[in-house]
Amino acid sequence: MTMKTTPLWWEDSLPVPLADTELPQRVDVAVIGGGFAGLSAALELQRAGTQVALIDKQWPGYGACSRNMGLVVERVDGKTTGELDADLHGVPRHELIAEGQRAYDFVLHLIDREQISCGLRDRGKLVLATTKSAYDKMARYLDRHEKVFGANDAYMIPRADLQKEIGGEASRYYYGGKVLPNHHDLNPGQLTAGLVQALTNTGASICTATECLAMERLPDHKFRLKTNKGETVAEQVVVTTQGYSGVGSGSLRRQIFPFLAHVVATEPLDADLLNELLPTLRGVVDTRQMFYNFRPCDREQRLLLASNYLRTDSDDAQARRILKSYKRLFPQLEHIDAEYCWHGNLALTADSLPHIGADNGIHYCATGSFSMALYLGSKIADRILNYDDAQSVLDRIPLPNFPLYNGNPGLLYVLLRLVFNTLDVAKVAAPK
């Protein structure tokens, strides 16, 4: 079997056929980056009558938005596991948690509003504890969450009952877990394609194979953008390049670290085997620093597997590594091959939190969560349109430079992998 190195999600979805659009000489808003944040911002702006040019170095959806696992996430990354009334960078943790839930709700609203068919499932999510202390921390967090936000459907599942949720040898490796029964997953390729088609229908200029090389603030406060396809002048600029931020992204290149991740899709599995491994068919993540993240595919009897991030190995080598690690959890996969393996860059900030703001008049956002990216893209549009509800609790948290990062991630991949692996050996669990 020849392994494919393009995402499974692209099949029958991406790229969306687009007309060859020239870069407009002038535009109200130039949106640089055609991922979820850029698509969300461009769609809201164009629908409101603002003339938008969406500029992408490749084509809309080429980057991480169509390469991720498709788990709709409500949790704001960062250290949000302490007391919920305590501050994190001056913002109470409970406000960050509420903002994460708003992002989650926005994704479901957007899919419904645009009537996008994208394999949306509400099978729930399972968070596996790699240590006893991680299990206890999750249990305490649920108690605190209920006191602040009221009762919810999440519950803890002790180690003795894990086989109800996960098969193979996995129940021997974990100390229990947390079940979020109403969480969703989806097909990110189909979601991306639906948003691209919706934006196309608005008449926005979608400029593919167009790389922003430089930006210049003009005396009248407009912006001149220099690209490989010529120049354009924009009233306002939105930069949503995220984990693909290059020289044309300005200071964002030093503030957003491209967290390299690989995903494997197995060959189709027998339905009985899939149900044996994942009886509830939920998406799963664990509390390791170099975490396991896996789920069933939405269309076929496949498993999607992710692990061992921050490696620059070939997709073929990484597929072998990921499959080998998962076979310790699921020996039943011993003779199962990887049919797909692809990689992409997630946006990692120095504090692991999502960010939104403006720098010298240029709007930006930074997040590794696709649900938060869609939400923050719409928030940027709301600000440009001067809507009343455009603010976010994230406005109070400045975006710091990423330590030791100058735009070349190579050495930091090795250093971060060493740090994360050391924490895993020391059984220091990541907050989930």
C-alpha cells in the first residue's frame, strides 16, 4: 500500500475550484491568510458590505484548518486549572473558560447558519488521565466548574470502568478519565470548503498563490501591501497567518511558534474492531505533554491518530513512529497500516493562550484551536465594523514574543521536545 501524504479531509472537498482573481488595486480590508480565522473574518466583513480581498500564499484551507483532528474544543489553552476566581494575566480564569464556551457555541452556530454539511457528530470527548494526580485534578476542576457555572453533563469515570470507554490495553495505562458526553467533532475539510464557497458567493476577491512580502503604513494611515502578484492599498489589514506566519506578517513571526504536528489515518477497519477499541466512538485525548489524540473518522471505519509532535521527519517515518506508539495501547492494530499521514503547523503562543488585538493598526489573532480561530476571526470583523459586542476578555492579555524564537523553529523543536518528554517522564501531566 502506498501511503498518501495529503490530508484525508481534502478528498472530495479541497481545494475548492476558484476563478483566477487578480489582486485588486484598492480594497477596504485585506485579509492575509485563508485559514479558519481569515475565512471567518472575511465572510463577516463582506456580508456587511465591506469589500474584502482574501490573500493566501497557497489556497484557502491549505494550512492547519484542513489538517487538524476536527475536535471542536471549548477549553481555552493555558493554565486554567486553578481556582476559577483567581487571575491569569489579570483575567479571572472563569472568564477565560466562558470565552472558550462562546467560541464553541459560535462554531455550531456558524455551521447551522451557513448550512454546511461537515460530518458533525455529538459523540462526546474522553480525556484520559496519565497519572492519579491528573485524575484528581480533573475531578476537583469539575466540582469548581459546577459551583461557578452550574450543573453540566461532564463526569469522571474511574479506572475500573475505563473498559466501557476504551478497549485494547489502554485501560492499563490510564488512571481514569473525564467524559464530556455532548462534545462534537467534524470533518474540517468539508467545513473549510463550505466556508470558502460561502465567501465566494458574497463576491469577495479570493487571491490564491499570492504571498504578502511586505506591508507599509502610508501617511493617510492606509496600508500598501506588496505581494508576488503586485501591490494593493487597503484601508485596514487583518493578519491571520497563524502557524504559517512569514516575513510579511511583521512582528507576529516572532510571537507565534509553528508547532509542527502529524496526523495518521489508518486503513479502513472492521466495524467490530473499531467498536472494540472505542465502544462509544468518542474523540479521545490524554494528559501527557506529548499527548495522544485520536478519534474515529466521520465517514469510514478508520482511526485518526496523532502523537509525537515537533518532529521534522518525513511523513513516512512519522507514520511508522505514531503507529508503533499506538500499538502499545491497541495491540489489535499490529497488522494495520497507515493509509494517510500528513502534517501541519499549529499556532503556539508563549503563554499557550489565545490572543486577539491590533499592532500599529494591523488586526491579528493567534490560537491553536480551530474553534477559537473561527470565533476570533468574527470578533476581528466586528471590531472593523464597530459593532457593540466586539470586545473579548482576551483583549486584556498582551501577546508576548516567543522565547528564543527568531522565525527559525528548528532548534526549538528539539528543545521543546526534550522539555515535554522530560515532564512526561517525571509524570507532570498537562492541564486538560
